[in-house]
Amino acid sequence: MRKGERKRSDVYEIIAKNIRAERKKQNLTQAKLAEKTGYSHEFIRRIEAPNTKKYFSIDTVSNIADALGIELKQLFDKHYKE
């Protein structure tokens, strides 16, 4: 894996962990978050799945942040806490 690919992968993992943490903090299931965003439950599950290749857009992250009622930048914070 090239250096640039690793950095991009790290960002996806940070976002995925933060989505999961915030969803759990709000006592939402993946299915409920999917319903709030209009995405499929499978899509939300794949975003949150650890150690898998992730491909989602900034629009997707923005829509999830809106559904969670948080600022977009929180999902990019590598120091975010549950």
C-alpha cells in the first residue's frame, strides 16, 4: 500500500469509528440511523465495519452528521470520545 493510500484509509477508519461512537452514544441502532439518513442498513453496517475498505463521499458523511445532529467536523476528529 502506498503512503497516500494509507493516510486516506486512516481517515475513513476515523470517520467510521466516530459514526459508530456517536450512534451508540445516542442509543441508535444501525437500522435507525439508516432510516434517519435514507441509506440502507447494509450501507451503514459496511461504513462502521472495522478493517474493511470503505468508500463513501463527503456528502454521505455530511448527511450522517445531520442525522446525528452533530457538526461534520466531529466525525473527522481522531481524538473523539464516546
